[in-house]
Amino acid sequence: MKIAYYPGCGLHGSSKELDISVKAISGPLGIDIVEVPDWNCCGGSSAHSTSHFLSFALPARNVINAETTGCQEFTAPCPACYVRHFLAQRDINENPEMKQHLENALGKQVPESKMKMKNVIELFMDKIDSSVVKKPLKGLKIVNYYGCALVKPPKTFGFFDDPENPQSMDKMMETLGAEVIQWPYKTECCGASLCFTNQDATWKASRDILQMAKDCGAQAVVAACTMCQMNLDMRQSQINKKYKTNFNIPAMFFTQLIGLAMGIPAKKLALDKLYVDPKPLLKSLDLI
């Protein structure tokens, strides 16, 4: 299966471990990644706050370029990027006024986009079964943290999973042999990009998530969102300092754990790039 792949700015920078782990597991799972040619920043969480057209045009250009790859599916592992491209494709196909504005800006006609947009969980959830498991994640107690961008708002993304109690990552992690703890913070907001404008709000939101994970008995948090993972991982030391807590809870991408269960070496999954080192925990369970 060939899929048009949009790494975006985050996966080439602060969330490189997601890019590395996605690529590490894709080939063995039969997914042929084709990077979108000449891609540009999608505008993320900033463009739509300054210009509605810019928030559409930036990802729309990537969608147009992705169509040239001949792929029938498209993925952007960063949920913020996925949302922007999903909405841009919808406008290309369903909003004649916006499409005409885009064509005027580009100076060319824009055809209908027929690729299926997939978020990073969708990309892998149908590929994970017992046959891919070489080293079960036995003994690892986790909570799955979906964040709010992948499953909400329900009218737009509710087709993918239950917006209040999603199960897709839970099923994958159970198949891989991990002990999945059910908890009430699956889709709570971590503060997201407020970390750049209101650190206190982000620290509070992320502290509450880490505290709930700890109270539920989780040894690690499993994330799918780049911003969520960064807030829970990179900012954990800042949270400890501010709130006098002693969290030492690894926040790993679900793709990294898929890779471990598939028998892929930890070095090829960028586990060393995480701020809260998961290796002592994984070594104690004989998982690396």
C-alpha cells in the first residue's frame, strides 16, 4: 500500500521520534511511504487565527502536490497537520468559492482531490494483529492518551472513533501484549499550543493528566499527538518544579511501542530522543 506522507515541520524537528518510528514500522507492515513533493508548512494552529484563506491555501497546496504521487491515501502524523489537510481537502471538493480563490492565487485549475485522508492511528490500526508481535509488551501498564484533536469535534471526526471513549489505540496496545488501564482522561486537553502563550494553563492541564495517569497505576502514557506528547514529556520537569511533584512517567508514541513489539531495536525507534527516559522501565520488564 502506497501512501502520500506529509511529515510537516514538527516531524522534522521537535517530534522527530514520531517520524523515525513511523518509518521504521511502515515497511514491515506493508506500507510504502511516499513523501509529498515540495511540501510547505500547513499553518498549524497559527494560520487560521490570522487569515481564513491562508489556513486553507497552505494545506491545500500540499493536497494538490500529494495528488501527483498517484497515491490513493494521505497521512499527516501530526494531528494538527492532519486536521488542516482534512479540512482543506473538504473545501477543495465542497466549497466552490474557496476553490476559486485558491485557483486565482495559484494561477491554475485545481482538480477534485480523491485521496482518503488518514490520521496516524487509522494508518496502522488495521495492520496490527497477533502475527506482527515478536516481543509482547508483557508487564507494561499503560494509559492511552488520544488528546482532543483526533476525535473531536464529533461531527467532523466522529467517524474515526468514539469521541468520548476512543478504543483504537487500546485495541492495538492490547494486541501487542500491554496491560491497558481504562481512565477518564483519554481525550482531555493538555494545553496544546498554549504552551507558547500561557504556560501556566498548559502546565496545569498537563499536570492533571500526569497525576491521573499516576493515580490509575500507569507506568507510561502512550500518545498519538505530537503536541500532547511534547507537553507531557518535555515539560514534565517544569511541571515537577512548579507543582513540587515527582513525576517520572515516560510519554511514548504508540508507534514506538508497536516497533518494540515487532522486535525492532530501540535505537531505530528513537527512544533515546525522549526527555523522560523510558529505557529503565523497559529494561526492568525485559522489553529492550
